[in-house]
Amino acid sequence: MSTPHPGSPPTDELPFFVYGTLLPGEPNHELFLRGRTTGERPAVLPRALLYDGPGYPYAIDGHGRVHGTLLTAVPGVYGELLGLLDHLEEYLGPGHPRNLYERVVREVELPGESGAGQGGVEVGGEGAGPVRAWVYLAAAAVTRSLRTGGSLIDGGRWVTGRSPGGPRTP
């Protein structure tokens, strides 16, 4: 299936890597994912950093690791789920100036899986190596702001990284 935005690279129905309010037990998991996923597996996004945001986190490219969950859409609802997540993440299309996040393809690691393989494998597949997935990374303007004055979440785990005083704007 191709993405719904012109200019996006065509892809298969990739799984989604989530690391914030869409994680199991977080508020948007129940609202947006209930009944729309068939698989949820712990996963790690390498070469990324996690920053605190106004009630939700932002991942950006960097020299760290972000912990999250890899989600597989229920057959037949992929397009609906992709649209819901694009709307939630304020993604209007590749490089759009009003994007809050950019939806990009990245390779994520599955803990306990062998890293000996090359390339990506589908979530349901048995094989070694990383899995290609959609990830919502902070858009360019947000990334610049985070790099200059954002609050980095040590360890790359948003749930345990939230400050007790509540969310802070980057």
C-alpha cells in the first residue's frame, strides 16, 4: 500500500514503532490502537534521542536509543490506522512546514532477536535482523528547538523519564 501523501515513498504495510502516548498503558493507546493492532512487541530505535515535550515526547536522530513498542495493524485497517496516527501526530506530508512530526521509515531492533541478518524483516516473519517500521520523529523546526533548549530523557524511556512536576514545553 502506498502512503496517503503525495511525494511519500511507496511502502508495504509497515509496522509502527511508538514511544510515547501510544505505548500500552498510555492514554492514546486505548483511544487509537484498541482493536486496530494484532501484535505489540518491545522494540528499540537505535541512533535516536528522546526529549520531553508538552505532555508527549519527541524522538530525534542522535547517538542514543529510544525504547518503545512495535505495533502491527490488523489486516484490513492499515489505511485507517495510518490516517489516524498521521492526524494525531500532526503529520501533513513529507517536509510540510506545519508538521509537528515527520513520518519516516527506520530500522528498529527487537530485544532477544539475533542481529546476524541483513536488511529488514516483517514483524510476523521469523528471521534475524532489524525490522523496518514507520516512526514519527520530530519535524525539523521542533528538532532545532529541542537541540538548543530541550530536556533530554536519559535512557530513552518516556514512561519512566517523565518529570513528576508534569510535562514541559520544549
